[in-house]
Amino acid sequence: MKWYSDLYVGDTIKEKKNRIVRQVKQKGRARDVFLVALPANPGNLLDIIPSRFSGQYEDLHVIGIAKGKDEACQVAAEIIGQVYRETGAFDIPGFLRMQEKKKKQEV
């Protein structure tokens, strides 16, 4: 499982982000936490996966976390909206690579 360095986080768990990420990494789950990930199927924009199922995916690349499915949908919509506003397209993996490059150049 890979984690995006600038993780998108739902509003209700912002203060618990580090603890929740640690729980998912160590135990493979956290109560009522959903992961927003790059899609397993290239025809999709994103996948929303309950954290309890995260171990079933080999190449999971998590870019967001949220408490509950509704908040996970909001986080996914936020990501898609940002990508479209800034690029005029829906290439989420390309956008994330571009963001990582910008971040490395700033350091």
C-alpha cells in the first residue's frame, strides 16, 4: 500500500489523521474509515474502499481518507474538482505526479 504525501482528509477526521493512518497501516483497518484511492480499473476516476478491505488490494495507492462513505464521496469529489479546475482534464495520476514534482522543487 502506498500513501500520497499530501493526503486528502475528510473534515471530521482531520485532527485524528495520523492516528488513523497508523491504524490502517498496522492493522489494515480503522473503524468506519474509507480510503480514496487511485482506481484498480483504468476506466474509473477513483476507488472508494472501506479500510477493512484494504488488504485485498495489491497495488493500493491511497490519496485520501474519510470517516464514513458519504464523507469519502465528498473527498473524492473535492479531488476530482481540483484536478479539473487546475488542468481542465481528469488525469488524476498525472495531476498527483505534477503536485509531487512541484513539492520536491519547493524544498
